[in-house]
Amino acid sequence: MTVQTPFTGGTVGVPVAKLDNAEKAEGKALYIADLYLPGMLHGAILPSPVPHARIRGYKLDAALAATGVVAIVTGDDVGEGRMGAFIKDEHAIAKGKVLYVGEPVAAVAAKTEAQARAACRLIEVDYEELPAILTPEEGLAEGAAILHENVEDYFKVFDAGSVGNLATRTVLEEGDVARAWDGCDIVVEGEYTTQAQAHVAMEPCGALADVDAAGRVTLWSANQSVFRVQANVSESLSLPMSKLRCLTPRVGGGFGNKMEPHIQPITVALAMKAKKPVKLILTREEDFEMVRARHPYKIRMKTGAMNDGTLVARECEVLLDCGAFADDSPGVLGYSLLMCGGPYRIPHLKAHGKLVYTNKLRFGAYRGFGNPQVSFAGEQQIDEIAARAGLDPIAMRRHNMLRDGDSWFVGPKIASNGLPECLDAIEKAVVGKRVDGTPRNLGIAATAHISGLLGTGAIVRMLEDGSISLNTGATDIGQGSDTVLAQICAERLKVPLDMISVASPDTDGSPYNWGTTASRVTYTTGRAVKAAAGKVVDQALEYAAQMLECDIEDVELRDGGRIGRVGSNTDLSFGIISARAHWLEGGPIVGTETLVFDQPTHDPKRAVALGLPFPRIGIFSFAALAVDVDVDDTTGETRVLEAWSAADVGRAINPRLVEVQLEGGFVQGMGYALYEEMVWDGPKLANPSLMDYKISTSRDVPDKLHSIIVEDPEPTGPYGAKGAGEIGLNVVPAAIANAVYGATGFRHRHLPLTSERVLNGILSQEGEV
Amino acid sequence: MTRKTLLTLTLNGEDTDVATQGTVTLLETLREDMGVLSVKRGCNQGVCGSCTVVIDGAPVRSCLTLSAMCEGRDLRTIEGYEADRTMKCLQKHLIESGGIQCGFCTSGVLLSAQTYLTENASPNRAEVKSALSGNLCRCTGYRTIVDAVCDAAEELAQ
């Protein structure tokens, strides 16, 4: 290969354009719905019309006789296997019972999608209805109908303590909260509720499965991890992982919705039964009703401080609606408890909560992963204390923030913390007035988020011609991880970005990667990429020394894919070195690295933890957010006029992509704060469509949205990098609520802050409600 | 099922025949019968704009358009703008601004923007935001997309 682009001194820190831009700009990117195989059938799903029932039987004759129908799958076609990230409680398709309205009960494969859908309507299912549990409180009530009768027997990956409808409970405590209240001058307390939010990735979920003559399955799907797809299909259909090859085309957004299974197991079951490839693409309505959503929370929080604003104690109790299956919920519960103290020194902190099965769709991972809910409570209480202590909101946060050498709640020391700079940055940025000369009405909030979690790997290969292949198994869901990981690889190899190609995740050829989730890919996978690329460099240096007949100390890596003799102009290209290695001596140059994030979540010498779902988690990014909010006191309509989002991401490998993460996170968080809400009419979701569930349009977003990148390098991170994917969303509801308080004098404890709710707040202040 | 009929239209400048039925949408015909996959099914309800196509110069939601109504019409998708100066400029600015993330909405956004700039060559920011309000994007937060269209308009005006 001829290298066209000269190396210009590094790609890390450069806002290079995303590698997939051209194909997306030209409409050539292929997503799951765009894949076709010869002889392919189309699948459709029959959803449950009832929230809780035993399945007595199915009548399939009419559907089987319908035009174009090839196969039907029901719970009778799948074995006893159950899948689940934390608690293995979920069959591939409803078996024996249905647990929510919209749950897949049967699936049809037919020659066209229309035929498959028509045939679904001909299936009769005999249900014995059971009482529906629609809230966590109902689920915990004595004598409540039980969703999972055998919950205690399910396999669990942690000490879940499941009993009845209680899926799990977690308790974390540091210090002695019960005794701390007496020493507090200021105590604030409140109960908060947050609503279910739909992910609304623009691409609905889908899958395409094919089974070869030997029974091996190839499965393409919209996902955030081909390895989680492989694990979930393997568990639910009792297939060995080695019989499943999982791949991913381009993915049209995730936000958590595509991390764990959706309809991949059903699609595989259909393809196995039909003995033909089957593609199943959900409609938008099905995606709303069938997949997963952000947990509704009930939060009781109490915070105590000294008169000068110094935080002393906090207790946080949460009650999570789990939905019908545990999915990622135990992780969300545990993580929200871990984050409920915020980025502050609170010597006495207790966090505890319960996760309760209900007859609703599963709630699960969603950008922020439980952090936005507890931050909505916590960051408002910080403001309440600030007001009583006579501190402005930024000074209050600066006074209490975690400092160098401090530890995270229950856990280990934090190595890099750019929160002071984030607070400085927004304080400086918000100075001044609005364009029209009126004063700003600001709301402030601060947050942190993890970057390090679970297993990952990288394979870097120097091809015969010296160009580079990078394979990590990390799915790029649009956020640009392929580009960022290629930048890290290019930097380590000192080659231009266009010498590197990034392989698409494939369980046959990619190293394990837990997933594109938890803001972890840049940090966790980036570490593996840098190390694997380093091994390629080491190997190439060794071969070059042999070729130049000198000691390895006398050769050096030079820009542009060359290795030279120190102190001379003599050098060799990667192409020459790699060709010799492939054809003559040494063997092909391959660098591999695998790792699992190993920093313990919990330090048992300092803190108590029960039912902790993640034993190893860490590396914190920090952020501060300011919003200027206008409230119409006649209508209650609340608009964000301007926002400043400052985030410490360690090192921005690609600053433009970090900015877009902060902005996209802000707008998704603004929708969550102001108008997005999944509403149930009894057991049935009342607004499962984009007509009825509104997300922000271009007209709803503030004209001025400022992303401020702060870089406090993380010593263990690749070139100092930490995560950036979720931190821009976490405290948007809290900051907006703080600003609405400033505008109206009413403290909102329930999301979303709809016009109606804000207006009622204003009226109650005026004594009219 | 209604009887199949033969539909004749111009797709990206080429005269094309395709069989259709009365209830089939243009989105289905394009994707399933004509292999035009840049047109996406995001909601199938006329809200998200991912299925936007251009019929006789106007942006239209193909999920709400029956194929049978397209007889003799001039139909364009993103593939039909390879030589279009406005589209080239929009694509360049969208790439530069970071306005392409997952890409699922991108074709629709570009078609709405191209037809809008053809109508209004020097729009202000509020007009651009309004013109794009029928194309939902969940990734970017829109700032980068609006910037790209404004920057493209400015460059094209020079």
C-alpha cells in the first residue's frame, strides 16, 4: 500500500471525521433491515393482549394454513433455557405464562412481512388470566400474585436475595448515618418520582438468522454487543455458544435499548424451525411495547449538612419498577445507589433499594443507568442546602466536591478528577445576561460517571503490505467508537488513520467485548487497543533490528509506518518488515491484548455492601452543567434558552465526538426532564408511537448549547482518556428543576416537568391550588 | 389483496416500471421491490422523517404515500443527487460538523435540507430549524445538523 496521507504528528486529540461518514452521507450504510439473504422469510410477532396469565394452549391451524406461512414458533418450541444478565429469568418467548402486555407469545415466518403479520392475527391463545401487578408496591403486598414462582431457583450472577416479587435488594453504607443526623444543622428531605422514558433509537430493533446444514446459526442483529447476543441466544435456546456466530451491521442508535436481547432468540428459533433465513424487524409500536425502557423510580432522600454547607450525611432509598424480567435492572439499582451521593464528600452515606417485578415490559439499561434518577433528587437537595447555608450553587458544590486522593462511595481512590475545572468553566461561562438584556435564570448541577467495567480485547494485525487491521468486537452504534479506537491505534503505531481498517464485530473473529455500554469503550477497550498496538510495534522493532543487523535498542519507530536505525536515515517500511515476517522469517505480526477491569467496587474495610451487582467498577468522569431556563408563568411552559455542559473526559481522543455526545445527551435529557413519558392505561402502554410519545425536534432545542471539554488525564486510561457517553445526560433534569425553582419558587419532585405540572407549581405558590 | 398493477415512474432520473398493489406504500415498494435501501422505516406513521423522498421536487414521507399515486411522477432518493451541487455541499458540511452519528436519519435530513435550500437559498437559523423539524434525530441534539445546513447555505451563496 502506498501511504498517501503524511503523518501529521498524532491523531489523538484531533477532531477527525468519523470513518463511517461517507457511507452514511450517501445513504449506503446497511442496517439490519437492509440485509437480505436468498430465500429469506419475514417474521412477525403476536404480542400478548393481557398482562399476566397462564397459557393453556395455542390454536395454530388457521395461521399455518394462511398464505405464505412457513413456520410458527411458540413457547412449546423452546426448551427450559432462560437468559438474563444478572438473574436468568427469561425464556426466548413466553412459555407457560405471559407477564406483560406486548410480550411475544408466538412468532410467524412467512414469505412476506404482510403475510406474517396477517397470520399472527389468526393465532388463538387460550389464556387463564391472573391478577396483574402494576406497581412495585402492589408486588410487595402480602398475598400479591407472583410473576416468577420459581425465582429462588433461577441462576443469578450475584447475591440477589430474590423472594416473591422482590427481584433483588441492595444496601451500601459508609460511616454511620443513623447517628450522624444529630450533628447536622441543616436537614432536607423529600420524596421524588421519575417516569419511564423510551429510548427511541431511530432504528427499531431487528434481527436476521440463518442456519446452515450442520445446524450452526449465523445471526445478524441491531445490537450493542454481539457477545451479549451470543450469550442470550445460547442461554435461552440451550445452544452451545460455538454454534452461534453473531454479527452486526450498522446500528441506528442504541442508548441501552440494544444492549441485552430483544427478538434475536425468537428470530433464531424461527429460522431453525423454518429451515430458511428469517428476518424480523419490529415496528415502532412493537419497539416501544416489547423491548425495554428507563426505570420509573420512587426515591426517598434525606441530606444533612453543617451551617456552613459542609455535607455530613445522606440516606437514599429507592424503589424500582423492574418490569417482567430482571434484564439489566439489578445493575441499574446497584449503580444508582453507588452514584446517589454525587461527586461529593459525604462521610456518612447510606443507600438502599429494592427492585420489584411487575407486569410491564422489562426496564433496563438506558443512558445514565440509574444516575439521572438519583441525581434528580440529590442535586436538588444540594441546592436546598446551599440556599439555607447562604452559598451560591456553584460555591456549595465546590465546597463539598471530591478532591484528589478521595475515594468514591464504598470504593477505591479516584485517580483523576476534573470537577474543580468543570465548575470553574461553567462559572466563567454563565457570566453576563441574555441577548435581550434580561438576567439569566440559572440551574446548576454536577455529576460523575464510570468508564471502567468488565472484559474486553483487541487484535491488531499488520497485514502483508504493512497496513493495519484493528478488531475489537466493540459495536459502533453511531457514536464513533470505530474512529476513536482507530485513533488510539494510529497514535500508538505512529501511522496515519487511513492505514487502519476497523473490523466489524463478529463472534467468530473478534476478541470478547462485553458491550458498547456504561461509557466504557474508549477507556476499557481503548486500553486493550493501545496495548495490542504496542505489541505490534515491539514485534516490528525486533524484525527490523534483524533486517538492519543491529541491536533492538538501535531501532526506533518513526512516523508514517517506518522503523529506522537510530542516528541514521536508514529505515524500513512496515510493508517490507511485514512481508518478510509473512513469507520468510518470524511469522505474521499480530498483537493481542485482553483485560477485564479489575478495580474493586467495594472496599470491605471501609464500607458495607449487600447485593452488589458489580464487584469491579470504576474510573470516574466528572461534569458540571448550567442551564438558563425560561418559564412562562401563564402556561407553565418551560424552555431551556442556553446550556453549558462541562465534562472532564480525561483526554478527548476526538473532541468533536465528545461534544456531540454531550449535546446529544443534553437533548435526550431535556426531553426526559420536560416532556417524555411512557404512560400506561392500566396494564397497556397508552402512547407507544412517535405520534403520542414526543421526542425533541430541531425546534425544541436551545439555540446555544455549549460543550466545554475538561481534560484531567486518567493515569490508567489510553492517552489519559475516560468515558463521555452518558455524563452529558445525568443531571439535565436536576439542573432544569433547580432553574424552575429559581423561576417559580416551587420545588418539583416529580418528572417530567410538563407545562401542567409547572403551572400547578406556580399556582400553588400563589395559593390557587 | 388488490390486483397488481404496473407502475411507471422516474426514479433518480431513470424511467422505471414496478408492480404494485393498491395498499402498498411507496416506502415498501422502494425497499422491497426496487432495492432502494437508503429510505428507512423509522415509525411508518409519518412522524420521524427517516423515509423522506422527493417527489416532483417536494419532500414527501414515503411511508404515508401509496405507490399507486406515484404513476408518472419524478421520484428522487439520496442516490439521485450524486451530481447535485447543493447536496454535495450539504453532505460535506454535515460530515464536518459532526452531524452524522448513527446515520439512520441522515438521508431524510439531507433530502429535507436540499429541497429547502432550493426553495430558500439564504435562510436564517430559525427557518432551518423549522424546515428540519420533521426529521427526528435522537443522537446529535440537532445543533450540528442545523449548523451544517446554515454553513452550506452560506457557502452556496458565495
